[in-house]
Amino acid sequence: GINLFDINLLPDNPGVYQFFNISNNIIYVGKAKNLKKRIASYFQKTIESAKTKMLVLKAAKIEYVVVDSEGEALLLENT
């Protein structure tokens, strides 16, 4: 997992990421062409979606898996 303040340490690779709450339950699974850009987008100052704001507020930890391609990320996300 990563500390929510260490977003710059994320890789620029495709992959799948999971948001966990304080009870260590998965609250969201997503895929990305670029993990760093996608995950960082959740922490911008102007988040429009109320659903996304709640996700970010409830997130205690993020874990990710790097894969070779976006297609592979899609397959992994679905599992």
C-alpha cells in the first residue's frame, strides 16, 4: 500500500488499484493506463462528483498492481 501523501512515488505504468477504508475493506477497484495520473486525479482540489469526494474521504489506504498493458489491467480489475 501507499501512504496517501506519497502519490509521487506511484509508477507511470498501467495497473489496477484498490481503495481500502479504515477497517481494511476494499471500497473501490479501478484500472488505469497510468497509475500515477489516475490515482492523483482523485486528490485534486476540484472534485465534481459527490461519490468521488466520499471515496477519497473514506480511503485509508491504496494498493496497486502494475501490469504490462491496459488490456491486462481490465482483466485483473474484473477478477
